[in-house]
Amino acid sequence: MNLTWIVFSPLKKLGTQLSSPLASVRYRSLIPARELAQRHNIQIIPFLPPSTVNELLPLLKNADAVIFSKSVHPATQQLAFQIKQLGIRLYFDICDHHFEHPEYANYYQEMTEIADKIIVNTPYMADIVTHYTNRQTTVIADPYEGPRGLPHFLPGKTKLRLLWFGHPVNLDTLTNFIPQLLNFAQTIPLELHLVSMFTPQFERIYFELQQQVGKNLSLRFSPWSLTATWNALHATDIVIIPSLPTEQKRPKSANRLIESIQAGRFVVAYPLPAYQPFAQWVWVNDQLITGIEWALQHPQQVIQQLTQAQSILEFSFSPVSIARQWEQVLNQP
């Protein structure tokens, strides 16, 4: 097949491979495309100003299928109509709930009407799409991206190392959790490592957090990169993934949880729907502090559960496995 992904983020070369600072672009486009390139002809085209529809159309004339991923470009609808007129199959991949967004809602409704098929990242997102559009979807999860690490849990007696990594848009979940960490730090000193992009939003929140922490809860920051993320995972005891009970958070995929397990690190995570299938191996409960305490009391069980979880990841969430799911959907008429 001749397959084209249209992405809405700048791309750069990382070694011999394309990369993006946006996790959704890597998980939903670059990683499956990289695997499928072994059997199919693949194009990945950034659609960014000053690009125009007329400039892109000649690149698509031989495509069997075009996948729009994380699409918010204002000219996308025009491009989508032109693709349909050429008789090319059109797929719309959705990984964020924008159906009530003041700027994007109408666009999402129209794109779901144009698309031949809709692909989503989680079953919860599938329910949202069906609710707002009355259309059925195909669920394809995010693959893991990072190197596999040996399951490890041997925290020091004088300090527990915690890691939070992610996009600054999710920092609201962390600020909500900080008071609980401050209280727990009276029991055992904590070091909280943040890995994220240093945006104005992040700078403001990080400054606010610095005003709250004390000698029992230290804070440090590493600017986001893939290497920084893998290094931080290797150096931590526990990954924390707090969240909030909002409709914007609930459709989120389990990619941060999966990456942490792939790195061999225990996770305490808020019970978003996509996290629930992992509850037998890591802590998935709104009482995150209780999860940290449980891990400290059961270090050998932590290792055993992480070992089991990694086997599941290799079977169901490897880039190869996820690419096969994409291939199956894109092969269907």
C-alpha cells in the first residue's frame, strides 16, 4: 500500500529517524509508520503554515490511504474534501476530546463526517466519538517507545525518588497532588523530578511549586527530550501519574504508564479508564500515597509484577504489534 500520514507538528531527524516533541505525533504516526515502512510505501507530511492545499495535493496522488492525526489545521477540511474527490481513503485519528471545544468542536464534527473510518486511542474515546457523531470507531492503543529496562525497586532509606514526566498541559494534575506529597514527606524525604517542556505555563507552575516545597520535598527539573526521559526513568524509584476526574482527562491513553513499565519502574497512577487493565501489576487507584506506601512494604512483589507486566507489553503494545493493528485497519476496503 501507499500510505500517507498528515501531521501537524514540525518534524526533525533524530539519528536516522524522524521525531517530534509531541508524544501524540510519535505514538500515533511516526512509530507505526516506521514499522509499516518495512512492507509498504510510507509518506509523512507536515501540514504547517505556509503550506497550502495545492502544494500538498500532488504529493498525495498515488496514495491508497491518508491518515490525519491530531489534526487542528484550519485548511485541513479543504484538503480532506480534495482527497475524497481523488478517490483516496481518508482516516481520521482522534486522541483528544475536542467535541465541546469552543474552537475545534465544529471542525471535529465535520472531519468525522468526511472520514471513511475513524481511529481512536482508547475505548473511552470511542464512546465519546459515538456519542457525539453516532459513528463507530476502531481502537488502536499507543505503543511503547523507549528501551526496555530491568525491573528495579531498591529505594534508599534516606530519600525516595519520584518522577513526573509529561506535557505542561497536564501540570494541573500535579499541582493538585503536591499537598499530599508534602504531608507524606514528613514520613520519608522525597525528591520529585519533573521532565517536561519549559514553556511559559511550565515556568509559572514550577515557580509556584518551588514556593511550596521544603527540606523534606526537594524539586528538580530536566527539559524534555527522549534521552532525558529515558535517563530520568532509569534513575527513579517510582513514577507518579496523578490526574483529575474531568471529561478532558478520562479519554487519555496509558502511554506514560506503559513507558514506565517498559523502563522497569513501578507506577502509582490515578484510575483513568485506560489505566485499569494494568491494575494487577501497578497501583491504579485515586489514593496515590497509599500506593507508594504499598510499594515500600512489598519490594519483591513490585519486581515480580513489573516482570509480568513487561511480558504483556511485548505481546500487546510493542511497535510491531501496534503497527499490525494499523495495517489490518488500513487494509480493509
